[in-house]
Amino acid sequence: MRYIPTTESERKEMLESIGVDSVAELFDDIPPQMILNNPLPLPDPLSEAELVRHMEQLAEKNVNLKEIVSFMGAGSYDHLIPSIVKHITGRGEFLTAYTPYQAEISQGVLQSIFEYQSLIAEITGMEAANASMYDGATALAEAALMACNATRRELVILPDTLHPEWREVVQLYLENQDVEIQYVPYRSETGTMDHDVLQDMDLDRAACVVVQQPNFFGLLEDAQSAGDLIHDKGGLFIMAVDPISLGLLKSPGEIGADIAVGDGQSLGNTMSFGGPSVGFFAARGAKLIRRMPGRIVGETVDENGKRGYVLTLQTREQHIRREKATSNICSNQALNALAASIYLSVIGKEGFRDAAYQCLQKTNYLKTRMMEIDGLSLPFSAPFFREFVVEGDIDWEEVNLRLLEHGFLGGLPLNRFGYEKYALFAVTEARTKEEMDNFVQVLRGLI
């Protein structure tokens, strides 16, 4: 029996009140060819026992990821996660999607967000961070829009080495805002931005230049030079950074970036088949901070002088007029941000640096071993972090299927992005020397 919360007489009264004869009339604007006139092809209902048995049979078809050794990255990485992260984020006090509007009863959640902001500001070297974003791609899109609003310019310059899926998100955000996008090609020998081309671009019209560090190929860009070029022309410098890399590399603040964004999946968040993740967004300068999308939690004191936390800036909420909003984003991914806060707090500065150092060293080890295989080569010469591209005249998709039979998740074939013969391999601190040696041995036998 269907659950219908209103009676027939109540529905009739509501229809008369709004001036229509039937519920179907409410959907007259929908084209007839878009209306489903037949029942959905759903199976008959099952009993509880039958349903549980059916779901177990479906689950048995899944690959047990605990038994798979992953060398795939491209935005989602298999890092070590301290068990305390799952323990704390699973507590009822935090396991909620509710937005902490009422500061009087939300001090714990507000403080956790404030600590997240403080940690992100520290690792990025920026003055302030917001209460997090959906993911890194949307954070970058919001940063590009903010740069346009702040500079009153309508040109955004992106590198060809930006993650292709991030590029699609930015394009989707900007294409209906009358914002022009231009791309900086990369040098074929290095795989990094061609600064000679960037220098000749119309930077006087540019609201911002974006640099992804490391770039999509895992290579390290000369971010400082790109920032100097756009600053000389009065534009903003945006860095899209991998947070783990900041354990070794200079922070965006040290390089002179105006806005720093990125994806925090690698900070204590599981891969979870690609999401959900958490994006971070940090900026410097009072004018930019007040334009940041989303929310900022601030620290204050109550009438008794006790420390407390409140939503200080809210650029888009139910009580903010649409024309006053600087962004449409409403979610702050608080649970994922909490996971990042716990992760950074637990591993500390030394652990943060060590995770980055192990990624660097182990990636170089796997690269060296893979270059011992006939037919494989490195197409780019620039230094890399955690990921590197391998070139080989082989079917990487087929190789990955066969690797999976041996318990390995291989590199990401890049033919889907237009890079034929390329595959992108990632190595985190979670990988062991034995796993890498076994992987190379199996791969050698397959190609």
C-alpha cells in the first residue's frame, strides 16, 4: 500500500486553491515525448530474507579491494589512513549533514571546522581558508569566478596540463558567465607549461592564471614564473595544489599565490570509488577573503569572555539575498573536512613531511624498475611527484585487465583523454618494495 500523506479531499482542496483541475495538469509544461506512460520495468517485491540473499549475491561480484594493490591515481589516491580517523568521524556528534546555523548548540562542529580552516591555511601558507568545498575541481571553478569578480576582467588562463576532468568542471562553471578561457600549451619534451607562450598571451585582460602543482602528468611546474607574469599585469595567481606535496614543496603562500585550492581526498579520506571528497579554498588579503565562496567559521568570545565559534562569513545561505551572494555553493563537506583535520593533527608536521617524502622516493623506485622493461619509456623529462607517465606501444586497457587477475590495479590509460600510448602510474607511502617488485615482474610478463 502506497504511503500518501494527504486525503483525497485535502488534495482536491489544494488543487482548487491553486486553480488547476488535476495533479497531471501541474506537469503540462513537460513535452509529451518526455513523459513515461508505462510502468517502470521493476521486478516483483521480495521478502526481507529474499532481498538480503539477492544483495549478497550482487556483493559477491565485487572485487575485494583489500586484496588489490593499486598503482592508479589521477586524482584519487590510496594513502595510509590512521584508524583514529574512522573512529572519530563515525561518532554520532559528528556524523551528520546538518549545517551549524545555531551556534548555541553547535560549538563542537563549529570548532572542528575552525580547526580545519586553520590547518589548511597553515599548509597552504595563506591567511584564511573557508569551511571547505565539494571537491578540488569545483573549488578551482569557484576561484576562477572569484578572480573575475575581484579584477573585473573576463579572461581566465588555464594550463593544458590541468586535469582534464577539472578542466571540464571549470568550463561548465564559466561558459554561462560570459567568461573567456584560453589555454597554455605544454612543452612536449618536459610536459610542463610553455612560459614563452604564456608571456605572449593577452595578460592585460586576464583575471587570473592557473597552475596545477603537480600537474595532471604528476610533473612539477615552474609556478613562480607564471605567478610573476600575471602579477606584473595586475591579475591574480591561482594555484591548484596537491596537499600531500606541500610536505616537501614550497607552499602557495611562499610562492606568492593569491588563491590556493585543491582536493583533500588524500588527507584521511578514503577513495570510495571516487567520492565524496572535500575541496579546500584559501586566500590572502582582506578583499579576497571577503569574496570567498561558502562559509568561514570564526573564533570569538561570549559575554563572559569564554571562547566560542560562529559562522562569521556566509556568502550563500537561506537568509542571504540572491543578489548579495558571491557563490551558489551551500555545502561544506564538514565530515570529510573533519577527516582531513584529524589526519593532519594525528600525523603532525613530521608525519606530513614523511608521507610526502615516501611518495617521492617510492615513485622514483617504481619508475626506475619499470624503465628496465623493454618497450617502456618516459615521454617527459620534468621532475615528478607521486605520479609519472609511461609510454608504450601496447593496449593499456587490456594490460590492466590481466594485471587485475594477478591482484594489481595498474596505471590509468590516458587514451580516454587523447594521449595515446600513455598510462599514468601513482605510488603512495602505502606501497611496499615487495609490492612494487612483484608488480614489475608481472607487468614484464604481460607486455
